[in-house]
Amino acid sequence: MKNNYLFFANRSSPWSVGVLALIQALALTGCMAGANTRFYSFASVRPSEMVPVAAARRSGVWVVGPVKLYEEIDRPQLVIRRSVSQVEISELDQWAVSLEQGISRLLIEALGTQFPGRQLAAFPWTGREPVALRISPEVRQLSVTPGGEMVLTLVWALYDPKGDRLNRLEPQSYRQAAAADIGPEQLVQGYRELLLQAVRDLAPRLKPYA
């Protein structure tokens, strides 16, 4: 039996190539099945992390979303850029929920702390309470650079209850030092801090709509 396997493996026929591909796929599946996938999410926002800006004065719901992500990070796996041309996609380190959902939840918690009494919800909103404002971030970069920095670049867009755009703010970038061999947990913590910093800077722009 061993000789037959070696014989077919050395043949260049399509059948033997298919057998080798199947064996390799089964071996890889076996390795993955024996490992435990780790899941990550952003920690909840603590009141001490955000300074209240204004209490809610107007009725209606602030809806957050949709959160627009660029294709490279719009996936279940954590992504780390190791060089200009190399991207590491970790099959064993994944988001507990979609990154879009995770960012939306984090933004809602942060804005709720900054605007006490304000009702907030994730897009799409189907409740009875009317929408007062929709806040939609477009994440253009969320990565670790080869130079050892975490970078977040995003653009905020504000919409009125009818869906007409009220304002589109200039792109904002935030940076934080990162170790060259950064791990998944440090990556998630760093991204969280960058996102909270972005919300802190956005808050004064939202005060007129409170």
C-alpha cells in the first residue's frame, strides 16, 4: 500500500495531483481542528474614560451606523500588517461579533456616556421613537504600520431624520505606538483606544444636536 501511494504521488497525472491536494487539505483541516480559536471584543466603556459633554435636550434617537469598513479588515479574522506587502490574517484569532457590530456598540456606549439621557441605537433603527440624527463613520484605515504604529483614519458623516446629509467632516487620523511583534490582545486594546479618541474629538461637533 505504501508503494502504491509513492507511485501515484510521483506521477504527474491530474488524478495524482488531486490526491495530493486532498491529502494536504485534510492534514490542514486536522491541524486547525486540533487548535482552539480565540475570540475578541472591545471592552465596555467605563464612565471615567469619557467626559460628559451635554445632557439630552431634544427627543428622538441618535442612530449610529452603518459603519463602513474597507475590505482588508472586513472579515471575522484579526488582521495585522507585518510589512508593506505582507498581511497576516489569523484564523485562530477572530472577532466575537463582526467588526462593524463591535465598533458600532463601542461608539454607542461612548456617546451614551458623553450625552447623558440620549437614546442611542445601532443602524438600522426600526423602533417607534423618531430618528433625530444618524452618525455614520467610514473607517479608511485601522491597522498597524510596518513602522510600529497603530493608525486609525476615519470620516464622520451626519444625517438628518430624512436621510439627507447634514455634514461630512474632514478625515481624521489617530496614531499610537505599537510593538513590532504586537499580539492580538494588544491589537484589540489599541484599536479600542483609538476609536474612543475619535469619539472624544467628535463630541463637540454633536453638541448642537443634543
